[in-house]
Amino acid sequence: MSKSTHDGHLGAVYDAAAPAEVAAIYDSWAETYDAEMAQAGYRHPSVALALLARYLPRGAGPIMDAGVGTGLIGDWLGIIGYAHVEGLDISEGMLAVAARKGSYKALHHLALGGHLPFADGHFAGVVSTGVFTTGHVGAEGLDELARICRVGGVLVLTVKMAVWEGGFESRIRGLADIVKVEEQTAPYVSMPGEVGTAPGLAVALRRI
């Protein structure tokens, strides 16, 4: 029986026990993901985009969309003035959908939580929505994202409250020598159209 309060693909990814299982579920979900998220009223992308635009100047780049999925925010990043956006994701199926949208300069088949093959400070900004959540990535993914963000750059991350309280907030405090909190939102429900969605928050970090 599912441990999640959600059915379908969403419940399956929350219940997943290993990265390979997460990738396989997202591969099978890729073609219907956008429609299902729209029906659920998915808010994380809009909140993250607002925070990025607030703290990172228009035209800054490159930007890394970490956990790009189907590229939900790629078009929007271009519209608000970030021309060079790259993405990474654990799911090849999701990356294929993102590639068809034509909004990304490069897409990388990579998993968060371990070493990323980018130089220190390569990106002017990092945005990650819906990744730091149940069955996905926890605080172990934060260090590498901070490393690849340049000094003065901005990281905008959405984090499920269970993950935030389970070590993510304390890891940010542990990285106080390299990141500072610019803004932390109040908790909000990311998918108001999906019954049983637990709240999360968004945080904007400045690389120092």
C-alpha cells in the first residue's frame, strides 16, 4: 500500500525508495506531467520565478534549472530576461519533453545529491522547484548547488516543510560562510488542486 496521501504518479514518486525508481516513474509520467500539474494549480514555479527576478538582475546568466523536469519554467525565464538557461534532471523522459520546448541552451542528464560536473561559480543563478521534497532530494543536494553558483549569485529553492525541518534549514545555517538568506516565504500549499498536499516554502539565498 502507498505510504503517500497521493494517488497515481505523484504518490508513486513520493513513495520511491531509490533514485532509479524516481527516474523510471518520471519517465513514464513525462508526456502528461504538464497537464496534471496545471490541473493541480502548481505554484512553485511562479513563486520561484518571482524571487529570482527580485534578487538577480535581468540578463544575468547562465542560469541552472536544477531538476528541470519538463521545462515548466524555461519559457518564463526567457520572458523575464534570463536568456541563457541550462537544465539538469534525473529523468531522460522529462528531459526529452523539455528539449522539445526549445527554451534551454543545454540539458544535462544528472542527479542531484552528488558531485555535479560544473566548475565552481559557473552559474549566475540556480533555481530548483519541486525537487527538495519527499522521495526526492534533501539537504545533501544543497552544497553542490551553492558551489556551482558564483559569488554574488542567487539560489532560489522550494522546499517541502518536512524536508526543511528535517535538516535543510540547519544545513543552510551550516553554510553561513558561503550563503546568506535573502528571503524566506511563509509556508504555502504548492498544489491547491491536489488533495493532501503538504505545505512547503521557498527561499532565496545569496552566494557570498
